[in-house]
Amino acid sequence: MITVLIPDEEKNIKETLVQILGQAGYAVSTGTAGENVIAVTRKEGIREAVIALENLLYNEKKGVLYKSLLDIVEKPLIERVLARTEGNQLKAARILGINRNTMRAKIKRLNINPDTYKETR
């Protein structure tokens, strides 16, 4: 992933860059209002990474391949969303589209400490 920071006075560059990258097949996400940040990933790269993981685990994890792949992806995803929400499990669950009780169960099963993402004042 590439992150691009664009100066405030160059907002038109941000819009143009997002449009060009999107047309070129890149997955582009932009910061919220007031943030001039663009994160760029190659769409095909995500698919290829999952296929590569599947190939590595296929013989070793027969019968539990789905669960093994999910575990590899799920923990970093939940940790990233918890970091964005400063450890707020309810907000994180809403972002992920899951029930808060499901979120708490996943946090426990994956041995994630949400307190490490809370802002200390």
C-alpha cells in the first residue's frame, strides 16, 4: 500500500489523482473530510495474496483451509479497525458489520487486547 499526503492548497490534485488511479485499476481510499491523504492498493494484489496463501496452506491445512485463511486475515483486520476506533468495540463492530457480541467473542478468541488501542490522556 502506498500512502500519499497532499498539501491543503492542492485539493484539485487529490481529486484528479484519485480519478486517474481508479481508472488504472487501483483501489483508492481517501481520508475523511479535512484530511488530504490517499491510500492506494492494487486490486489484483489482494486477490493474488489470498491465492498465494491458499496455495501455501492447501496440503498442510486440508479440512481447515477456510478457517486457517480467515484467521490469517481476521486478526489484523480487527486490530486495524480497533486502532481506528481507539479501542471502541461497538464502533469497530459497526464498521465491520458484525454484532458487538460477535466482535467481543472474536477479540477473545484471537487474543486481542482492545485496551492497547485506547488513547491515553
